[in-house]
Amino acid sequence: MRRPKTRFALAPLAAVVLMLCALGPGAAQAAAKRDPARIPLVDQTGTRFDVAALRGRPAFVTFVATRCADACPIANAAFARLAQRLHGDGLHARLLTVTLDPAYDSPFVMARLAQGFGADASVWRLASGSPRDVRALMAALGVVAEPDRNGVPDEHTSFVYVLDSRGRLARTLLLSTNLVDEAVHLLRARDGVR
């Protein structure tokens, strides 16, 4: 797999504009009308939910594709470590991993991924949904993905979106080896993501 090109390091707003332009003339209007907190998803247990269901606690959200062999395995491993750290440190937050590839990553495929990481759905939800709904959520957060010749989204933004307890975007973190410590620091800080 190739490394993401710098064109995907654009500011989230610019990335949203580029993605919506690529989707067609009515896409921008349709995405603007949808409340991203109400976009339906399905987690690894088969439970239907939306991002609004995460309210009440801070949440860390990322997007992956199970067929991606570059940044996505790193994101999954970081979220697995973060889930363990939250439990071990008695910190309260939610984790959400949403597929970039809903046509392939069905709820069943996401359930297998969750099982491989021992993900407890009460803390870490791994979700899929209809391609239309997943694309709308991606657009709302400025997530951009470009498929390779086999249809695998191997070039994509690799951020972690931090939602406060009211479900509002509080910060955007880079996916890095320091992600777990950064997340724990945010949760412990007085000015963190309460």
C-alpha cells in the first residue's frame, strides 16, 4: 500500500469541499441537510445506533478499512491500547471506529475485526452502515478516502476526531504513536474534553 499523499493533509473543511465536489452537484446540499449525529450506523453486535448515542462521555472517532494494510492496522492497534488504558486507569470515554469501505466492511466483517481485538461494545464500537450513510458521516467530519485499482481505500485521512460529552467536535488528533498518551492527557486535563 502507498502512504497517503499530502493532498489529504488538507484542512478538514477543504477536504469536505473536495469530496463533495467529487460526489456530484447535489451532494453538498444533501450532506448539509443531514445532522451527522443522526446518521445511522450498525456496530459489531448488530445494534443500530447513531453518533448521538455516544453523548454523555467524550468520544474518540476514527475511520479505517479492514483491507487497508497501511495506517488502518495502526489505528486499530492504537484504539485497542486506548481501550485497555481507559479500563486500567478508570477513565470514562467511548471509542468509535467507522469503516471507510462499507460496501466490503459489512457489520459481520466489523464484528470479526472487533472480536480479533476483544473490543467491548460498551467502550469500543466498530461500525459499518449503508455506503450512503457512511459517506455522509465522512463528509461531515472531513474524511477523504481514495480507492486503489482494487477498490480498497488505501489513501485516506488518518485523524482521530475527539467529541466532547455533548457530541461536539472538540479536537482533531493525528494518528501517531503518541495517540494513547495524548488521549489520556486530554481526558485528565481540566480543560480537556468534558
